[in-house]
Amino acid sequence: MKDRNHDEAMAEIYREDPAYAFELLNSIFEDGDQSELLIALRQMTKAFGGVQAVAEQAHLNQTQLYRTLSPTGNPALSSFSAILKAMGMQLSVQPIHSPEHDLAGV
């Protein structure tokens, strides 16, 4: 029996349960950890068709996608949005529901 590496195992989980992938990304956004975000997106790229397919759908070349999602990557908002869209996701903004963030009783 051949052992799979962690990225391959996570890609399989994301393929089987896309809702988990969405929840994980939202959790990472809440924490604000960019390195963790890039790791998850690299794993999700494998789950959502591979680098070539995601790059084509995001209108990026493969090298650009690799660089964007590398550990030293710093994706522009347009690239990040395109990558998410290629995976069937989008960015959204939600209010923070806590007393210190309430705006004039709104």
C-alpha cells in the first residue's frame, strides 16, 4: 500500500466535500493567516482539476498560478478572486457581530 502525502489526502477531502473547503477558507479568513491560506489553496487546486485546469479557468498561466500560490506568494486581489472563481467560490464581506463592532445600533 502506497502512502499518500498530506496535500493529496487533503485534496481528496476537498473533492469529496466541497462545503468543507468553503468552511475552511472562511475560517482561515477569520484568522488572517496568509501562509495557511496559500497552503489550502494549493491543496484545493489539486482537488478542483489541477494546476492546468484552474489556471485556464482563472485566465492565468500555470507559472503565474504556481508563483501566486507559492509560500512566498502575495496574490493580487484580481488573481485571488479569479482563482476562487475557477474553483466555484467567491469572496464576500460579512458583518462582525460583536458589541464593539456595531455601528450606531445598526
